[in-house]
Amino acid sequence: MSIIENHKTDGKPFCDSAKLSARDVCVHYGEKQAIFDVSLDIGKNEVIALIGPSGCGKSTFLRCLNRMNDTIDICKVTGEIVLDGGNIYDPKVDVVPLRATVGMVFQKPNPFPKTIYDNVAYGPRIHGLATSRVDLDEIVEKSLQRAGLWAEVKDRLHSPGTGLSGGQQQRLCIARTIAVDPEVILMDEPCSALDPIATAKIEELIDELREKYTIAIVTHSMQQAARVSQRTAYFHLGQLIEVNSTDKVFTTPEHQLTEAYITGRFG
Amino acid sequence: MTNSNLTTRQKVEASMARRRASETRFRLYGMASVLFGMLCLVVLFGDIFSKGYSAFSQTVLTTEIYLDADYLEISTTSDEQALMNANYEGLVKNHFKTEMQPSGRKERRQLYSMISAGAGWQIQKEILADTSLIGQTITIDLIMDDDVDQWFKHDHGNDDGSTRLSEAQLGWLDSWVESGDLHTRFNTTFFVNGDSREPELAGIRGAMTGTFLTLLVTFLLSFPIGVAAAIYLEEFAPKNRLTEIVEININNLAAVPSITFGLLGLAIFINIFGVSRSTPLVGGLVLTLMTLPTIIISGRAAIKAVPPSIREAALGLGASKMQTVFHHVLPLALPGMLTGTIIGMAQALGETAPLLMIGMIAFVVDVPGFINDPSTVLPVQIFLWSDSPERAFTERTSGAIMVLLGFLIIMNTAAVVLRRRLERRW
């Protein structure tokens, strides 16, 4: 299998109420090109799942959306990604407000080696979102509640966040992300390190969060993509092969590669 | 014979004896090297302790001495000039002349040489502390000369004729030993005095203070500079040819012979910047140059060891680069950095060669008060004493080594304790 020459994404990569619009995004790691001309809209208050075999560039593309790739020296991004009318790759854009607007949850739960409270309060503190101690307490409580963790940790807010179980840690990381009150949340395989019960809880949470946030989730589990997302984008070797409503992708895929992948012939 | 008809299991079992033998041999090599190292350490410590423990005791003679106001020419006790300048040494000599009745000039000189030159200062100290003692008879432990000290501590009882004392002197000593007046006490002089030409008056206070001040300068300069350099190189510097050259040179500097840093200090700090020589300031500057590579390298390793997921978490929340470093990376890297720093400081503590180049080998009697006073440091003091011909300096050399080793052990223990205490890997 190799790169398809002059491929044009099948299905409906664009939508009317786009929160984020990527246009002709290419990513190079040094000499090697990882993403080829990806154009994709992510609509307001929708969950979009990015699926595809390992190494297809879906995580790389996700990390372009809040410029986390900036931390890798050899990584070069071209094309444009527009958030609320402004190109986030404009040299004048500062990544700090961008990342406060586009939050991220990582593959492995990565709470800070601090207390549960401090983990959640960190974002609001550095951005000055709380004017008083009471304010901050409220933000922490609300975020933990929204992440479905409040009941489990309310009696031990000042014990270390790393002492929680894997699923709780991941929900703590989600609480930490929503404490900053972003508009978009990027999730990079948030359940890959968790057991089915913890996974179910997180999926439920994603569904609830959709009301308020726009969510892009990278996942290896097609069932998960089917369960949580409204639209699904299939990546293959750095190309965006097909984007359609999740129902359509999983029942009548347009492209043969998508079909091969979802029926388990490779990946 | 071909063994092609043997099963794999049989072949493996046939080779087992050889494999076990080579494993046993390898384990023996390892144990032998460890044992050899331990043995060397035991010999070294044993040698130093057996030579050095006697440095912590000093032979004194309990004497009743009349503080004659007329002899001392002190008419009024308020006359400080007279109190300072009175002939206390003469008073001591006079006392022993009348007491022991030496016959002739030669014996008299021999008698006087048995009492330390410091005996007069002992009397002066007593009087300056309490002037009402003038005109009274006091009992005082007078410090004896190093030859007497060595005889009493080592040769007394097993006279093999190696002593430098004469028949007359040995006679007096025997009478003092018999009366119980001659005895040893804890050698406080060793800890409160600076260096001296007289072994019985020489102490390590000057060297210890010098060491402390030098290390203070070294720490205050090298820790912030080293940590800042490590953070910049690891977190902020672009990865290009220039930073690569800087990195290679830092690694090279760590391997540069320390005396070279001494030459550099002499050329730059003393000759160009005019920092005065033999001071803890210039010593600290030179040792800073020497410890910086150690601190930078260990600091970078500690920063590298912080999991990247922590950095990503902070950056993903919108923390700026500096917030990420100072709120998350540095607290996790600090234990490692401190360990590196203390190891660097311990290295600086034992360093001699570069300090010789910048004049810290000078004979300094006064205890330094500040970083710009001339002083020496412990290892250089050890070097100086080891070169002295007097027998009493040999034991003082070992004594000073014991003190230095003590400091090293304390610092290394502190490094371990600090690392344990600060490590927050919940």
C-alpha cells in the first residue's frame, strides 16, 4: 500500500457550522512527510472521531489543532487551521491563549505529582480565571463534577492525584482540562490505557461534554468511535481518505480502504 | 564423533557444566574486586586513624605558678598596655628555673625548650580574663613542647632511644610523670588555633574557616549559574551546531585536569581582574569553574529524567514554557540537581592543586574573617603539614585528614538525605 496520487477526500469533510477548519494541512518530520494535504472541518458541539491504522497520522493531525507539535523541533506544519475566523498558525498567534481555548487529554493519564485539588486548580491559577479562593474552590468542584469524579474524591481533594486508579486519573485529567473552560477538547486515545468499565464512564462523559464543547477524539476502537461520535474521519498513511457521518462510515463506507479497515481486513 | 543424533536437551545439558563454571568464575572476579576495594579502604582508614587519633590529645603539665606583679611590671590592672606587653614567657621560664634548679646554661636552655612557646600566652589569657589573679598563685595546665608531647604519647615506657630529649630532660619528665602532673588532655588547640610553626600550637580552625568561606563562594556562584545553564540548554536552547559545540565543551571541561583551572584563575582573576591572591574569593571563583561542568551535566540529566508527559500536560493546559519549567519540571528535577551539586561541592572540598596556583598555599596564621582575607583550606593545610619535618606534624596531618573525611561523609550523607526527602514521585 502506498500513498494515493491526487486523492480527494471522499464523503463530506466540510460542514456549515465549523468550529475548526483545516485546509491543506501538511506535516513534515524532518525529511519525512507525515500528513498530506488534509482538509477537514470540525463542527460546533460535535464529536468527531479520527480513526485509522497505527502510524496513519491521526494523532499528528490532532496535535496540530492546538499546536502541540511546536514542541517537536523537526516538525513543520504547512497549510492553515482556522479557529473562529483566525488562522492558528499565523506567526502572530501566541500558543498560550490558543491552548487555553483548545484543551487536550492525552493517551496516558498524566496528572501532575500534586494534590487532586492542585491538579484541577492549576489551569485556572495560571490563567487567572479565579478571583478568590472561593471562586477557585467552585471551579474545582464544578470541573470534578462535570468529569464525574466529584463523588469519588470530594473527601480527599488534598491527597495526591497520582494515587487514583487509572480511570480516575484520566477523568482527573479531563477535569483539569475543562477547568480552564476551553471551547474545543482534543482527546488522543483517552481510553487506551483503561479497562472496559473506566472506558464506559469516559465515553458517557464525552457524550455529556458534547453539549458544551467541540470534541475531536483519536481512537483505535471502532466501537468507541461508533458509540461516541457523530462524524468519523478515516486516515490512511497520512491522507484523509473519507469523512462521513459515523453511521454512514460504519454501514456504507464510500472508499474501499475505509471498508477494508472497518471490516478488520487490516489495521 | 558426531553428535547429530543427540536431542537439543542432551546438547544443552552437555554444555551446562562449562556455562556454570564460567558464571561462577565471573562471580568470583566480581567478589575479588569488591574485596580488594574494601581491603584498600580498610588499610587506608586504619593507617590514617592509627596515626591521627593521637593528634586529638595534647600533653600538658599541671603547674602552680605565682603571678608576680613585680616581675610582670604591672602596677595597675587598668593599664592595658602593660597587661598586653608583660613578659609572661619570662615568668614561666623563671618559675621553672627556680623549681627545677637546672645547672648551667645548657641545661637551662633545655628546660625552657620543654615548655611550649604558647605557655606565656596561656598565662596572658588567664590574666586578661581576670586581672584580680595578679599577685596570686594559680594552677594551670601548661602546654608542653611537641618533643615532650611525642615522647609522652609514644615513647614513654618503651624508650628505644629515638627521642630527641636529653638525659637531663628525661630526668625532669620522669619526676613530673611520677607526681602525676604530666598528663594528656583533649587537644582543643587543634580546633581553635590557626596554623603555626610550633606543632603543639598549630590548629585547623583557619583552614576550616577558609574551606567554609571558599565553599560558600563556590556554592553561591556555581549553583545558580549551573542550574540556569542546565535549564537553558535542556529546555530553551535551539538544537543547532552552536549548542552542540557548547555541550561538547562542557563535557570536555569536566575532564580538564584541575590544576589547569588554577592556572586560568591565576591568569584571569588575579592578573587581569586584580582579585587579591590566597583569598577564599579567588579560591571560590576557581572552584566554581571546576564544579560548574559537574553541576550542569547532572542538572541536565535530572531535567531529562522528568517524564515528557508532565511537560505535555502543562503545555496542553496553556502554561507558557517558563511556567512549565518552573512549576513542574524544576521541582521534579531538583533532587537530582542538588545531588549533583553536593557531589560537585565535595569534589571542591577535597581539591588542592588549583588552589596552589592561586597562592592558597601561603603560611597563614590568622583565621580569615571574610572572603577577602588571606587564608588556606583543609586539603592544602594537609599538604603543608605533610611536608613538615616535625614528628608532631605527621599526626596532625592524619588528624586533619580525619576531619576532612568527616566533612566529606557528612556532605555525601546530606546528599542522600536531601534526595530522599525531596523526591516526590507519589
